[in-house]
Amino acid sequence: MDSATLRIGVLGSGSGSNMQSVLDAVLAGTLDAKICVVLSDVADAKILDRARDHGIPAQWLDCAPYKTKLDGEAERACVRVLNSHGVDTVVLAGFMRIVKPGLLAAFPNRVLNIHPALLPAFPGIAAWKQALDYGAKAAGCTVHFVDEGTDTGPIIIQKAVPVLEGDTPETLHARIQVQEHLAYPEALRLLSEGRLRVDGRRVIIAGC
Ligand code: GAR
């Protein structure tokens, strides 16, 4: 794959700090990308405000009647909006729904997710709390391509942090988020430089 300016569409449900880290890298000139549109399944999510503050088109995506997945008409609407903005790369940034094959087929090998754990440990919800409850001594984050499973796609980058005595879910999540904000721009930079190749389960990083 050749290097190219990524045309990113972001899907998120929450505060949007990961979207912000990607945007900051774009604005700093360290990531060759443009965030074309931000979509959220939560009408008043802070991620939408953050995008609008930077003049990025941002809109609520009505995902009814589903509670935990992006499917049916909502999925079709999502693909339509992403296509209408010329998106070629979909960045899931705290998007708390399962994406289904329709979105993946529209953007083959171009849907990425960040997960707050060292996969395959602790997939699913509140992974940092799962790690703490389990008694893990290390936690971290994973950026991966999305496949049809939940948090199962080929891994691009992982970053580890220690779990410290006295950690609460909040302190551990905050430590993981510092690494998330480095990992997502780094993974997208590799993608924009054409250095990622998916070979089965493995992501081969050219030049590493
Ligand atoms: C992040 O920690 C992200 O890894 C997590 O939600 C948080 C969103 O924060 N995502 C998941 O748990 C997805 N399974 P943000 O809205 O500030 O980027």
C-alpha cells in the first residue's frame, strides 16, 4: 500500500480524548490525515462538541432500535455519511457498540479500534476494571484492525502500563489513557505511511 493522506471518519460515544489525540497529531503535522467527520451514537457526547469546536462536521447517529450494536438502517446511514465525506479510514474511538459486517465490507481492512487492555486479555466493557479485579500486574491498550469478533482483530500496536498498589479503576484508566493518546496517532501514522500489511492474524510493519 502506498503512503497517502488518510481521510478519517471517527465513531465515538464519550469524551473523545482519543479523537483529540489524533486531531492534535494532524494539527502538529506529525500525522498525514484529515478528520472528515465525527459521528456519535450519543446525542450529547463530548466528542461531538470537541469536533465542532475545530470546525469538523459532527453528527448524532440514531442507532435505534439496537442498544449495543450498529446494524440495520443505522449502519447503512453511517456508511452513507462516511462515504459522503470521502472517508477511507474509520477510527473507532471509544465507540461502545459492536460494529457489524456491513461497515467492515464498506471499508475493508480500514476500520481501526482502540481497546483499553492488552488483548486478548479483557475484551469487552470497562477493561481496565476487569484487569484490576483480576489482579493483573500489567495493563495497557491495543490498537487493532476490526474484524467480525469483539476486540479480536489483528493487532497493530500495544502499550503496557503497570498496575500499582492502591490503584482505583479511575487511576488505572487514566494511566492507560496516557498511552492510548500515543498509540492511536502512532498506528495511524504507520497506516498513512503505507507500512501496515495484514497477513492472517498478523500485522506486518514495514521497516520494523
Ligand atoms: C478509551 O479508554 C477507549 O479505549 C475505550 O473507551 C475510552 C474512550 O475514551 N474504549 C472501549 O472500551 C471500547 N471497547 P475517549 O472517549 O476519551 O476517547
